[in-house]
Amino acid sequence: SKCGHLCRCESIMVAFKGVWTQPFWKAVSAEFLAMLIFVLLSLGSTINWGGAEKPLPVDMVLISLCFGLSIATMVQCFGHISGGHINPAVTVAMVCTRKISLAKSIFYIVAQCLGAIVGAGILYLVTPPSVVGGLGVTAVHGDLSAGHGLLVELIITFQLVFTIFASCDSKRSDVTGSVALAIGFSVAIGHLFAVS
């Protein structure tokens, strides 16, 4: 019926209300740029400048700190524009708790994925072929199953999302210090726990 079609169209329009505004696109652009910078800087810390023939020892603390401090910096720089999700899992958590709309989350996740691809692409282009290596690609250890790898990812994602919600809880009056730094340290801790 005509009314049924109109009602469906109207509900779709309501779902995307606010999408076509300047602040919305500014927020989506912020997620893209934050993810691009994060991936470029953090994966850049994994490059072994000794090359394949004389590899330097891997410094996991340095890499983990770079990941954590990069996220902290991006949250501080872009948080006021987009909320500083910089991670599709964080965006999904925000949808599940109704902090953002489903429509907004779709655009955020696409922007985050594109930002990550562009950031990795830039790093690949500026890195000499002799030291490119795996550019920070991680894989599940040979002694672990894919299920174990998934469990580790769930644990570190939970602790990150938990830190974000605990640090950003407007009902708490005891939170002092830098929320961005707490989130960054959470990423560094997760990295130290999961990657070796």
C-alpha cells in the first residue's frame, strides 16, 4: 500500500536524520584522519630499520608505548569533534549503549577502515623496500588456535571499552587527570598483553 511505502521511507529518513549536516561530516572526517595518523605512527614504530639481513631486536615496550601514546594523542586532538572512537569496536560499543545512532556508526566504521588503509598505504610508500618487512601485521602464535586468538582479542577489546566507559562516565565526580591518557595506557596494556 502507498501508506506502508511512505511509512518505510519516513522511518529510513528518521534513521538518517542529522547525517547530512556539517558537524556530522566533520566528525566522520575526524575519525578518518585520526585513524590514518594512528595507523601511520603506530605501525611505523614496528619497522625494523636493521633490515632483513641485520635485524635489530624488537622492542615491544617501545612499540606498545607508541600505540598507546598515539591513541591518547588522537583522542585528545579529535575527541571533541567525533568522540575519538578511532576503533570500530568502540563505535559498536557506542551503538549498543545508544551513545550514537546506527546510521552514524556505519559512516564512522567506513571512515575508520578507509583511514587505516590510507595510513598503512602511506607508510608502505615512504618505507624503503629493504626494511618494509610485515609492516606490523600481527598473527596468532603457532601454538594457539584461532579460538584462542579470538579470546585474546575479546579480552583486550573489553578492557579498552571498559576503560573508555569508566573514564567517560558523566556520573563520576572522582575522575581526574587525562581521559585520553587513560585510554592510551589501556591500548598499551592490551598491546603488551596480547603481542609478543
